Amino acid sequence: MKTKILYSALAAVALVLGAASSGLARQSGDDGILQKAINKPSANWTVYGANQKNSPVKDKTVAGGGGMKVEIQKASDKPWEVGAQQAITGKVSKNDVILVAFWAKAEAVDGGPAEANLSAVRVQQAGAPYDAATQGSVKVSGVEWKMYTVPGRASMDIPAGGANVSLHLGSAKQTVFLGPVFVLDFGPDYDLKKLAQ
């Protein structure tokens, strides 16, 4: 039940991302969850790698009003070579419970189902050696926007401004749409099981 409340709060906050006034966020009462954010939630993904095309999209059906379309044109046995990332401005502390929550949807490719495999969703060092503090995977399914989450307990410290959230996209020929992402830090004493899907 608490997880559903958390996701509802994230959805409400994401809607506020599209609003011009931060005062609206305060009036809504739903921005309390943003106090746990260690990133600046947005849909401004940096996409990298060969064998992909990407373009921003406007879409009123997703919280925040838009996202990024990424078409991976060829599968790779090195899925990290095509990805999307965003900076994390806050610090990551070892043993803190971290939740990556983002909006996504898929598009059918070559007559297959509308799904995309994100082989890794990582909170990682922004520079070499790119070690991950948390990591999981996500299978995006369907043509409707949904929120996907990857909880974890940080295995290392990363100083403020030294981390990013990174999605590995190159494991399959696929098309995925990425909306706003939230990286939330619940501290070391939070029960990780409460964030289980």
C-alpha cells in the first residue's frame, strides 16, 4: 500500500514538472517526495552510442509533457555501448536505500511486441571506472506510459555531482520512449522491502 502511495506522489510531482510555477508544486502538497530526490527530475536524457537514433517528443499523456524516443537499430552483445543517462547532483551514501523511478513505453519493431529490454538501470559513477552503487534491469512493455522502478541499497559512496543514472539500451533492436526520471534517497534505515515491486 505504501508503495502505491509513493508512486501516486511521484506521478503528481511529475505532472508539476510541466507547470511553470514552483508555487503550484507547494500548493499541491505532493512535492514532499522531492525532498528525497538527489537528481533534478526531468525527461532530458543524454543518449549515446552507435546504431541508435534519438529525438525529443512532446506528449501530453506522460507526466511532464514529453520525453525522448530512442530507436536501437541493431542488437549488441555489449548493451552498455548504447544508453541514456542523466546527472545526479546529490551525493550517494553507502548503505542508503535508493529508488530509480522513471516513465517509459515501447513501440513494436519489425512486427514484434511493443517491448524493450533495459538490461541495466544503474546509479553509477559519472566517470571511469563507472562502478555502480545500485543496479537492476527492466522490461518495458506496452505502448502506454507506465512508471518503472528499480530499488537498491547503495554499495558505495559517490560524492555530490559525481554520479548519474544510466540505462543500458543496446541488448536488442528496439524502440523505447523515456520520460521523467526520479532518483530518490531514503537513507540507510529505510526498509528496502517496502520498495519491492
